[in-house]
Amino acid sequence: MTRSPLAAEQLRRSLIESPELSFFRHIEVVESTGSTNADLIARAGEPDADRAVLLAEAQEQGRGRHARTWVSPPRAQISMSLLVRLPGIEPAVLGWLPLLTGVAVVDALRATAGVAANLKWPNDVLIDGRKVAGILAEVASGNEVPAVVVGVGLNVSLTEAELPVPHAISLTVAGAEVTDRTLIVQSMLTEFARRFTAWRDAGWQTADLAAAYRERCATLGAEVRAELPGGQTLTGIATDIDDAGRLLIGDKPVSAGDVTHLRADY
């Protein structure tokens, strides 16, 4: 199968031509790397690292939560990381950044690819109950102004046979109206910039962000079973998201870092 490369020059030009995308300072596309997240974390101390975007046509050591691997044939997915600094934010609120990213990815896929995407808490993106994208946020610098790298891995043109597990899906398998990776990258970055700017301008208050997240989260209202470290499990109805972005199962909050697996009756 012939897969087209990302239009790197078009992406760079859009940072100048698109008012929304002028939020980002620069965008780089590389043919291959170990991990786009690791590359940006290594650059976090550089003066121009803030609002940098890095994309790789192939990622050799992609990781998800709990160090799960994320692999794909070259040019079959979007492997993208971005770095943002969050001046004045309370550490307890930082956990909303990957959730915000999930909202942005869902909105981009609905608007650009024409698919009925939604979220599985905390930030897996689903189509028809199958995972099309994962998001991993990592603190790159915990100094006075935190720097966080957020990575997105999105399955685009993988065939059913190429998908790593049965509960995965790609835009192609889902019958998406648009699978042009360059257009989808532009859409995801536009939605992220819009959401992040609104959150920053609201002084990192989470009320509007939480409302948007709840509207897109398929986990809420479902019977769920959370597998916790040490073999413990917690079962119940997923009732809400609290102010820290934790999932309430009944009235008990669980954080993303404490859940090794979450099953739900979608």
C-alpha cells in the first residue's frame, strides 16, 4: 500500500496563514524517531521549546499509559507531540491537559473526518467503541512554570489486518470521509489551540472544560470495572468527573495513574 507523506511545508505555512495555528511557534516533521514525546522532553529547556510541534512518519518506541507500546507501519498514523508551558497553574489542575487534548481530538475527527468519535476516560478516543487514538502527557519540567509534552497517536490508514488488537480501529476502517493526515493534523492543532487558549484565559478554571469533556465522554453513565494496582478492582456506575479530572465510580474518585485498565459496557 502506498501511503502519502505529511505535507510538511503546508503545515509550516499554516502556522503563518491560519490565525488559530499562529498559537504554535514551529512545527517539524521527521521521517523516523524513537519517541516524539521523548524528543520534545529533551528540548524542554530550550528557549523556543514552548508551543513546538513534532511529528514522525514512523515512531519506533511509541508509548502509551503505563509504558504500553504503540506501533504502526510508516505513514499509516499520526504520531504527534507538542510542548506547552502553563504559567500560574496549580499542580492539581495539570491533569486536565490530556483531557483537554482528548476533547480537541474528538472535535477535530468529528468535524474533519466525519466520524462519530467520543472519549473513554481518561483520554482514549473511540469510534464505535474501538480505540482510534491514544494520548500521553508527560511533565517535561516541573519548575516555576511547568512544561508538559502531550503526545497523540492516531490510527489513520491501517487496514483491519494491520491493527494491533481487535479493539483498535483506524479512520479508514471506520469509513471516515477524510483520511488526509495533513488536514487532520491541522484540525487537531486548531482545536487544541482554541481549547488551550480559552483555558489559559480563564485562569486555568476547569468549569467550561469539564462541561465539554462530560458531553463527549462515553464512560459516564456506564457500568465500569477499574483494575487497580495490587490486584484490586472497583466496580460501579461511572457517575462524574471531579474538579481534578478524576473519574467518580459511585462516589469514589480514581485517578488515571491509579487505574491499570478500565472496562465498560459500551
